[in-house]
Amino acid sequence: AGFAYLYHQAGFHVMMPDNRGHGMSDGHYIGFGWHDREDCLSWSNYLIERIGQDAKLFLHGVSMGGATVLMTSGEQLPPQIKGIISDCAYTSVNAVLAYQMKRMYRLPHFPFLGMTSVLTKLKAGYTFREASALKQVKKSQVPILFIHGGADTFVPTDMVYELYEACPTEKELVVIPNAAHAMAYFEDPALYDDVVEKFVRNILRND
């Protein structure tokens, strides 16, 4: 990911694990961030054990990774997690799949989405409706920076406004014009670097 270089340049360590069912991680099913929120906590606790109790962590994810860190935000987080950066996340699995069914296939979400969700519950242990970043963000207790592309047609830009409004903590919203899905960093790397570093530095300064 392009933003990893930003953190290295700023003097931070970076851990970049694969979500379940991706890359080198185990798992036969994609959880769209829902199961992965538990993994995110496990990875965080691993880092705290390795670095020490004075560790200061930030969670940063793009697309499904963005939804993952937002879904994690609603859990009981260790105090070492100081903030979250979410780039082009969806509000919920149900909402983004319904949107894509209409946009890509011109199909109504009913009854297909409900039937698929039942199968997902049987096979993977979760439903599309419960996998909601929006519901989790409402319970967040850490600052969140929301980033989205203004030309995102895969995860519509409208979703970031819903997420931002639902967040009860300190928050920032940056929409980068002309950026397609997951392309905000590449559309304007200077702006992306600036807003992320200022967000992180400000939290650390006031911690």
C-alpha cells in the first residue's frame, strides 16, 4: 500500500497482515471485515506484547481493510490504540452488495441477497446485515479519520458521509475529488500524506 511508505518516512513501524482468506492468511471464507475485526484486535495485542505497554498504535485500512478497522472500532479496544484511519470503507456488507447488484447486474437485492446471506451464515458464521461498520462506528471511543474518493463508484462516496455522521468521537473527513475506489492516495499523494500525518501527530501530541 502506498501509505505504508508515509509511515516509514515519518519514523513509524508498520505491520501489514492479510485479512482472512487473503494472501498468506488462513481461512476459506471472506468475512468482509466482520471476522477480521477480531483478528485486528489479536494483531494489536501481539504488537503490544512485543513492543511494550507504552506502544501507540493506529489502525489504517483501505476498502475492505477500511471497513475492517471501522468494524474493529466498536469493540473494546486496548488503550494503546490511539486512532483509526479508514479509506473508502462501506457502511455494511448488506448495503454495498445491494448497491453493486443494482449497479453491475441491474438486479433487485430481494430475494437474492437474503438467500445468499443465509448461506453465508451457515458456511461462514455471519450474516450480511450484522457485518456493519456503521453500527460499530456508533460505539467507537477513539478518533477516526475518514478518507474517500469523490469519484468512487464501487463503494459510493455517499457512504462515507453516513459513517462520518455516525461517529461520536473526534473525527475528520477528507474527500479527494476525482479519486476512484481505493485510488485516493494515488490521485493526490501529497494531500493524503499531509492529512494522515497531521491526524496522527495531533493525537500523539495531545496523548
